[in-house]
Amino acid sequence: MNKTLIITGGAGFIGSHVVRLFVHKYPDYKIINLDALTYAGNLENLTDIENAPNYTFVKADITNEPELRAVFEQYRPDAIIHLAAESHVDRSITNPNAFIQTNVMGTANLLNLAREFWTLNPAHTHGHFPDRKELNNLFYHVSTDEVYGSLGETGFFLETTSYDPQSPYSASKAASDHLVRAYGNTYGLPFMLSNCSNNYGPNHFPEKLIPLCISNIINEKPLPIYGDGKYTRDWLFVIDHAIAIDAIFHNAKVGETYNIGGFNEWQNIDLVCELIKQMDAKLRRPAGYSEKLITYVKDRPGHDKRYAIDANKLKDDLGWTPSVTFEEGLDKTIDWYLSNEAWLKNVTSGAYQRYYEDQYIN
Ligand code: NAD
Ligand code: TYD
């Protein structure tokens, strides 16, 4: 089909799995991984495909319009899957401006360039897809369920749930979602959007709960539990997110939104105890050995109580369901971290280590 596809944020956690899936599955596409390589971007995530003939890495910052324009001029993308973002809620509390710059202004830069280049392109379909397989001028925005705010004890986020973001991170993602829809509505930019629950799996930077606890259990360091530990998140294996993105990108109608999630809610403290159970067994430590590492710490300001996704629209329309159970996904994830200790050491050295120590140790 010979399509050129830019995937932004492809050196990050989720982006690296999306890039790998597309490089393997679509040998006819030219896949451009556009990433600024911030602290969260790591080309070690992609060493297995770095020499694939249909893969190119381009170091570029989406907040830098001239740099981004040069990439559009050079590669003339037919479609964009946009994942590049600042993604950690705690960092958004200490430095909100970085989130506004990358998530809002960076997305606006991409939208403006997509609009400019695709309107000039004779293949531009102005929002109509005569042949859905053509992928002409499609802007796929990858977003989060955190835009919906916090749930009480019951209920689920639906695609129709009103936005009510509570953290600088979720507010910046909500702003970018609104911009994408506004460009669709105003300029006919063909777009689609998905809002996913919390991901876990290989390549996850160890500042988020699951990889941080895996890393700290290995190294016998404190496992920081915010507040009472009864906050609830809905966890999805990252490869299932990548598979859902592929299904939506290739089969959804233009202008659609899908929620992605695995109906897999866990209170943080129960999840950490589950990790301890599985890891103590794998590390041949006595059962419960790492429980002593659990350390209740000051709560995150404005902490969202509960997230839970209703992913039935995705199942009904496109037949997507998670390919692994949580038990299987966690097992694969722990095994990956245990066999990739060098990766863990590399990403936790230097600047990140100092950030972590400032936040939780000093
Ligand atoms: P991540 O932090 O692991 O990776 C982000 C990537 O974006 C990194 O490779 C980084 O170098 C790159 N990047 C950051 N700023 C950039 C800039 N200015 N220009 C170019 N590249 C830049 O994030 P992730 O967890 O993989 O999340 C990817 C996307 O998925 C984000 O848009 C996030 O909001 C969304 N999302 C994440 C989750 C989750 O659980 N992690 C859940 C739902 C949605
Ligand atoms: P996190 O992985 O940061 O994802 P998000 O904030 O985007 O949901 O956090 C998941 C949950 O775990 C959230 O309720 C905050 C909590 N948490 C801790 O209790 N301790 C930690 O060290 C971290 C990083 C998170």
C-alpha cells in the first residue's frame, strides 16, 4: 500500500509497542518514529527493529514548529498516530508548563501542519473516506481515560461521559482531545481518538506504580503508597492497547472515539500485595518477604479516586477484547523486568534518580 505513517512518541512506553507492531505487521508502510527522546524516550526499547527496512527514527520535538515542518516536508506523511506527550501525573503537579507545552501546543503544531499539508495534497478527502483502507490524511490521537475525571464507588467511563479533568496532566490531554475534535469539526480534518485506561508491561518507565514497585522490590527499596492506598485504577496490558490502536486505526469510522480498557480494576494496595506475592516467589524469597517495604506516604494532591472503563463499544464495533488476563500480563511484565535489569539500571541512573530521590526519599 506504500503509505507513510508518522508515529509520534514511538520511543516511549506505549509508542514503542505500537511502532513494533506496525513495523512487523505492515511491511509496505514506511513507519517514521518521531520522538524528542525526553527522559521517557529510549531507543533501547526498539533495538530489535531498528534496522527494519520500513522503519526510520527521526529525532524531533513537537513543540518546535520549524523542526516539525521540516519532517513533514521531508516525509509527506499520509497519516499520523500521535502518542508523544508528557505522561506522568506527579510531574505535571511539579511542572505543569512542560505538559501544557508538549501536550497542548505540541498537538496544536501537529494539527496545523497536518491541516496545511493535507489540504494542499490532491489526495485530501476533506473528512470523507471513499475507501477506508486508503488511510489518506488520518490523524489518530491517543489519549487517556483521565480526561473524564474521577468516579465514585460505582459506574464506568463511557465515550459519552463529560470531560472533567482534575490534574494538570489530564487537563492538558483534555485540551488536546478538544483541539483534535475542533479541527475535525471546523476544517474537516479526518481524525479518530481513543481514551485508554492505565497501561502496564515491558518498557514502562519506573516512575509509574507498577514498574516502580517491580524495580523497588528487586532492589529492596521502599514501595511508596499514596494516602490510604485505596485508590482504584483499571489496568491493561500495553500490547493489548497497541492491538486496539491498530484495530481502530484501520477499521473505525473517521470522527469516532473509542474507550479502551480491560475491565480490570485494582485498589493500589491490593495490586502492590499481588506484585509482592508474585515477585517474592520468582525471586525465591520467603512468601511475604517484601511486605516490609510497603511505606505509606503523603497523598498526591487532587488524587483521582477511581477510574474504570466501559470498553463495550470497541468490543461490539470492532471485536477487540484483551488477549491476556491480568495474571498472564503481570507474569510477562515481571519476567521482562527480571531479564532486563540493564535497561532498568540505564533508565534509573542520572537525572531520573535525582528526581525520584527529591520526591520520595529526601
Ligand atoms: P511515555 O512518557 O512513556 O512516552 C512519551 C514519549 O513521548 C517519549 O518517548 C518522549 O520522548 C516523547 N515525547 C515527549 N515530549 C515530546 C516532544 N515534545 N516531542 C516529541 N516527543 C516527545 O508515555 P506513554 O505512557 O507511552 O504514553 C503515550 C501516550 O499514551 C500519551 O499520549 C499518554 O497520554 C497516552 N496514554 C498513556 C497511558 C498510560 O497508562 N501510560 C494510558 C492512556 C493513554
Ligand atoms: P500512576 O502509575 O502514576 O498512574 P496514574 O496516576 O496516571 O493513574 O499511579 C497509579 C496509582 O498509584 C495512582 O492512584 C497513584 C498511585 N501511586 C502510588 O500510590 N505510589 C506511587 O509511587 C505511584 C507512582 C503511584
